[in-house]
Amino acid sequence: MISDVYFPRINGVSTSIQTFRRDLERLGHEVELIAPAYPGHACAEAWIRRVASGYVPRDPEDRMMRRQPIRALLPELRARRFDVLHIQTPFIAHYAGLELARALGVPIVETYHTYFEEYLHHYVPLLPSGLTRFIARRFTCSQGNSVDHLIAPSRAMHEVLTSYGVSTPISVIPTGLEEDRFAHGDGTAFRARHGIAPERPVLVHVGRIAHEKNIDFLLRMFVHVHRDLPEALLLVAGEGPALAHCRELATELGLAESTLFVGYLDRSRELLDCYRAGDLFVFASRTETQGLVLLEAMAQGIPVVSTAHMGTLDILGPGRGCVVCREDERSFAREIVAALSDEPRLRRLGRDAQTYAAGWSALDMARRLQSLYADTLERARATGLARAA
């Protein structure tokens, strides 16, 4: 695998790579990852090859890998005789991955994690949004048609890629939930650590604090919740380029005492505690290619109130353990107030959420990926595009 991001950078791509790698190894495969080195972060994991990287303009959280150190890995990679190269991101990793795969004589699989059409204009604000969407579509189509097989995390993303003109075969394989996501977090302890009263109604949002996540909508919506339930708290976990903006907006809306931004949380324990501390999980992103945080909240028995766009449709479509709302501040707020005011219904939603989340097994998703790798390798060998076994 090769990716422009991995831990300590916390996002859905990092989580997906970690999840699939663990289960592929359980299935008997060897997985290695080429990823950027991050300043101040020592990597002791033998399966990761960290590559020298530089600063990314306007994005201090990320790093840009240098091509020459990746090329320098080729002799060692040839000796390892890999079967498939899996590209995880569309920047340096994509083009370096193409170069490595050709040199190694292996087929290329790529996962399309990010809906760039709705993402790019937030980061290139000087260009009209129509132009950035056009660029994103052409860019995606070109990259998608340069690999042997694409993976979309949701049916909606599959449809988008097809509409762009991508002709490469596409499979839908979402990231599943690992078994440890079902370990019960300690919501009581989390509330105590952050000075939240046990009886206080808490709405939780987890994710990167970025403009495309539509957190502005949640804050404006929460004004209406606060009018009906003045004691309610909106708890936001995560960091990102829009954090300062969101803090300022909360203050402007008169919500400074009713919102709590807690930053990044350790996934192995503290994040589970955070989910469990909530009464409801709230979400409104328009750009998710899957929406794994929805399932993580459900696995903790926390019902979801959310809009349903793109990848979240696959999760929320069955209507299990969730309330799906249109993107309207007042109606969204009414659904929240109604759920918080009906304790038996809230408990039923929570039980249904946990049962539903159990169907999204990470090991099952890894088996699907394993099968895709095998089929892609077989086709490549049949056409002479990959070395013989």
C-alpha cells in the first residue's frame, strides 16, 4: 500500500488502512505501507516505510512525500516480490504508486476515499466553485482510468465515479468495524473528566473540523435545540483547519457555554468514552464517501441523527438506530428534541443501532478485498500485465 497520509494524522484514510491491514494479516497476507514521515513522530512499526516529506501549503496537518526516496525503495521492494500495489490517496502516492507498480510488474488497485468535487473549492477559494468541480471531475476520471481496479466505499460514490466517465472496473467495499469498536466506552468517566453533569443531555459530533464537514449547520441548528433544552451540550471531538472558525461561530451564536471542543482523542479508549458520553450522535457532512464515525457511534449504542448524503446513505438508508433529517435547521432540531424527550424511544434506537452496526464486520470487508486482489492479479497475469507467480 502507498498513501499520502497515515497516523499520527487522524482521518478516515488512516483508519481504513489500519483496519484492512489488521484483518488482511489475520487472513494470512503480508501488508506493507509507504507513507510520509511526520516531524516529531518516531515510527517503530516494521510494516511501515516512512518517507521523507515536506510542508503542504495551506494544510499544516499533512505532509508531501518526496519522490526520490520512494524510488530508492525499489531494489528492496523487488526482493519482497509483492503481488498487488494498493494506492490509497490521489496525490504523490498516486503517481509514485503508478511508477512503482510498473517497475515491479504488479497490478494496481486504488481506493477513492475523498469526494473532491465538494471538497476542493474549500481549499482553493480564489477559483469559482464551478471551475474547481470541473477540475476535480477531470482529475478523478484521469486517475481512475490509470489503474486496474477502483474501490468505492459506498454505492453513491460508485455512481459518481461512473458519471465522471471512469471506465475502470469499480467495486464497493466499505471500511468495516473492528471488534474493539464494540467494547463499551466509559461515558460516565468521560463526563466526569470534562465536568459534564451526569444528567445533562449531550449531542456528540466526531470528525475532522473542516468546512466540508458542515459543522456550521450543526451549530446553527443547535441554537434551536438550546432554546427548547437550555441545558443541552454540543460536544465536538476532532481538530482541523476550521476549528478556530467553529469556535468563533459558537461564540457569535451565543453557544460558548453550551459547546465543548475537546480536540483529538485516542482511538483505542478515549474516543469510545466520548461516543458513550453522548445521548445522540449528530452529523451533517455532504461529502462523506462512507461515514465510518456513524457506525462507530452506533456500535456504542448511541443513536444517530443525521442528514443522508453520498456515502452516509448506505449506512442510514435502512433506518436502523437512526433518525434521518433533511438539511433544515429547525426540523433537524425538532427531531433531536423529540428523541431526547422520549427516553423509551431513545433506548430502543440505541439497541437497534448496536445490533445494526454488528453487521458491518471489518473481517468480512477484508475478505471481500482479498477476493478483489486475487481477481485483479489473475486478470493481470492472463493479459501479461503482471509477472508470473
